Amino acid sequence: MRGIRNVVGVSKDGRGIGIGIDVRADGGLVVAPPSELTKCASHGAGKYRWLVPPMTAEFPRLPDWAVKMLMPKPRAKSTFKADPRGGDIEPLARFVAASPQGQRNDRLYWAARRARELVEGKSISETSAEKRLGEAAAAAGLPDPEAMRTILSGLRGRQQ
């Protein structure tokens, strides 16, 4: 089904069916027909076969509730807008510096996107924004090369 991706357990963005449930979807790998079973003492050799062939009327479809749990959650739109009278990067830098592990890169990218609005509004130069966010990323514990890639991606408007 379009839009469903691999997930093990429940992802950071809330997708998944539950702890211990591994969903293989777009880009996933499973052993299925017509894969061959290599010779082993307990199973012999042969080919895997479908008990119920896929893409037939008898093949069970994923229930709607499961599809809903596996679909990407819509991202909340940011309400941050650069103040036309001048903006300050410091609240963004503090937000990044206080980021907990597991959220640091996402928060840095978000802050770089907001800093881009400050740059476009001529409140701060791109060089100054890059430098200040780099310092905040270091304070949060992000490695410099990774942080710089994220900052530049956000400031220049490219998706990660």
C-alpha cells in the first residue's frame, strides 16, 4: 500500500502496530515464494509456496485500522514567522542547545528553517545564523559535520 514503510515496533513519529511487531512494506525484505529453501537437516530442501496466493480475492487485506496506524502522521505546521521589524536567532539557538538526544537533529533542522526566514527578512546574515546554530548544535552534543549538513540544508531550503 502506497505510503506505508518499514517499521519495527512503534517509530518516533508514532507509526506502528505495537512493540515487537515488525512490519515489512515499501523497501522491506521478506523470504517468500518463489525463494528456495536450502537443504538443512530439519527441513530438507525445496521451494517456498503460497498457501493463499497474493493479489487474489482470498488473500487477506490489511485492515483499515492497521493502515491508519502505519501511515505517516501529518507534520504540524510551524507558526513561527520572522518578525518584519527584526528578528532574533537567540530563541532558536536556545531551543537547539536544550534539545534532548533523539530530537537534536530534527530540532536543528526546524531551527535552521526558521532562521532562513530571518535571513530572508534581512534580520540576520546567513553566515551569522550558520555560526550561531552551529554553536547551539555543539552545545546539544551534535557532531560538527552532521550539524553543518543539517544547518545548511535548512538555511538553503533543501529537504534532509
